[in-house]
Amino acid sequence: MILAQDGGAGGASFMPILMIGLLFGVMYFMMIRPQQKRRKEAEQMQSSIGPGDEVVTIGGLYGTVASIDDETVMLEVSPGVLARYARPAIARVVPKTDDTMVAESTVPDEVPTKD
């Protein structure tokens, strides 16, 4: 009788190991892999910027890239005002807008009044 019970307990110890492995697999695909993808996209964006690009820093400062080297970026935040930032401090590149296109106003010419 005792030997029969020991054999049954060995099969039950496989289940917790399987659950732990499944938990690590889910955490990898839900947390680690997306974070690695975002980091890779940020590094690619930071390596593609060049002079003349308008960027936003992680602090929310808008500026135009004046010069760039391996570790730093010089931003022109106002005409004649340069600020030096670390390259990873660039959050995103602002898309260039076409100055020849004029946005149509959504405000009507006349405001209706109640009589």
C-alpha cells in the first residue's frame, strides 16, 4: 500500500513546474518582449535624427536639431538659443508640416443668433 501511494505523488510534482514555466512564458510575451521592441524603436529613431529635424525631449521641450554627435544633441530652442541634451533624452521627432497648406477654419463666418 505504501509503495502505491508514493508512485502517485511523483506525478503531482510535475504540475507546479509546468505552471511556473507557463507563467514565465506569459510574462515574457506580455512584458519583456514589448519593452524590448519599444527600446529598439527608440534607439532607431534616435540614430536617424539629423540637423534640421524638429524634436521633443522627454521633458516636453520642442527644438530644432542644430548639431549632433555620438552622445549629445544641440537643440535650437529659440532663435540664437542653443541647449545641449543627451541623445537618449529625445522622445520623438515632430512630423514636418507642409507650410503651403492652409488649414480650413471650422468656425462659421456668421454666428446664428436667437431672435
